[in-house]
Amino acid sequence: YNIDPDQVYANGYSGGGETMSLVMGMRPDLFTAYLHCASQWDGAYEPVVEARVPVYLVVGEGDEYYGSEPTRDAYTRLHALYQEAGLSEEEIAQLLVLDIKDADYFRAGGASSQHGGGNLFARDQSVMGWLFSQR
């Protein structure tokens, strides 16, 4: 296959997000950017920060399985590590996005639950546009 190694994007949703965060904690250098959806972060944060891999974290505010706190915690941990590394807020904003969707987002998309409605993220132009704009 003709794969551009500079354009390898990762996505993890629910349990797949837990697994993908473990991968990101071990080999972030393999990926251009990572989309972490409706999950919790189980991997190491430091390798992601050292590699400067852009990460977009998205979850429903009332996610029935995880809640939004694990996603907020992951953002806070990554953000703090970027600050410790000396990055400005502007630089951090280029690498790290926290997107907490409210209940209206899921209702408008026809989802009966926020966790199960995580499939909406894959059709969301702003979410996917961010992911594929990373180079």
C-alpha cells in the first residue's frame, strides 16, 4: 500500500480510546494526530507531549459510561505537561483541544444517548476537519 507516513491518523472511541491511549503512550511517533472520543486515557502522557502529537479530546458532557471527567482530566494532565515544557497557551492550543458536547448536540444528531452517540463525532465536520488538517 502507498501510505504517507506523515499522514497517519489515530482514532479511539470508548474502549478503543483506552487502548489507543496506551498505544499513544508507547509510540506516539507513529501518528500525525490523535482523536480521543468518549473514553478515558489509560496510557502515559509524557511521550505524547515529548512527540508533540496533536490530540483532540471529545466527549458528551453527560456521557453515560465514562462521564466527562476522565476526558477533562486527560486534557488537564496534557496541558500541564505542555506548560511545564515551556509552551505558550497559543502553542498548546495548536496541539490540544478539549471539546465537551452538550445534550443538544446529541439530540440534534438523533442520538438516544451521549455515549452511543459518539458515532456522530466521525461525521462532525469540525472534529474531523481538525484531525485531517494536522500535518
